[in-house]
Amino acid sequence: MRYLMFVRVDPDAPDPGPDADPSAWVADVESRGIRMTGDRLRPAEEATAVQVRGGRTLITDGPFAEAREQIGGFDLLETADLDEAIAVAAAHPAARFGTIELRAVWPFPDA
């Protein structure tokens, strides 16, 4: 099964220090063929939200929704099942100071 893993963090929280470095986690899950891709994301303040309403494209700078936690990065995982995805997510350093959200990928029927 494929899961999109969002790494959610509080941008106002104190710096978690060197223990937050995900390099060892990335090396481990890539060596096991679990992590397909992933990366950090620029801060939410640099986001662009796009909507189409009444045939007009509306563009808003910054995050569309106000939330304490913001998505700081993502990883696409391929695991045997949800239990393995949970174990992989729990091993990510950000799980100790942020939130790891897993969402099963839901392919389109014709894909």
C-alpha cells in the first residue's frame, strides 16, 4: 500500500535541535525500499493558494487556513500495510515534537 506521510510541525515551537535531523531515518527507509520520494517544504507564509470561483482564478498569498501546525515536509511510502506505515512514521524524528499524518493513496479507477 502507498501512504502519503505529512510531517506537521509548529513553526513557533522551540528548535528541537540535532535530534530532529531525519537523515538517518531517510537512509534507513530508502535502503528498505519503503520511501519513494519526499522533501521539506518552504514555510507556509510562502505558499500560494489557488481557487476557481465563478470562472475566475483567485490567488491568495500565504496559508489558506490558519492552523497552529503546518506541513513542513512529506514522504511517499510504500509499505505492506498500515501497521508497517505506522512503525515507519513513529520512527521519524519529527514524531517526537510534531505530528506525523498518514493518508492512504486512493488511486483513480483507470490509473
